Amino acid sequence: MSGPSHSAELLERIAAALGVPVEAFRAPPPDAAAFAAIAGLFFAPEGRRLAAAYMAMRPEDRAALLNVAQVIADLRAQRGAA
């Protein structure tokens, strides 16, 4: 299968995996920078692994992971600014 039909099916599968309606992909979000960050996450192999692991976690574990990630990002930014 190829062409528009295959693309539509793939988009439906991605939307289902993310738990969002297909329409979420039709218009750019109001915050283009946030969209670029999300797109970068899903196009990077590490990002897909991270997203899969995140979805398998309990909500409290997700919050802990986000806290750790934010600390790492903040430390990296401080070192870059110094």
C-alpha cells in the first residue's frame, strides 16, 4: 500500500497511539516552538523510546521522570550560560 491512502492510514495509527484525534494534525498548534519540540521528540529514536516508557508509567512515576529531566535540562543550561 502506498500513496495518500497509506499516509491516511499511518496518520490514523499515529493519532490512535497518541490518543488524539486525527484532526489534531491538521492545523499547526498556536505555539510553533512547542510543536517543533514535540515533533523532534517523536522523530528521534531516543524520543520514541522515552515516549513509550512514559506511557507505560504510573502518573506519579511520570511526574518524577519529568522532575529529573527538568533538573538535567536546567543544569545543562546553567553550564552553557557560564
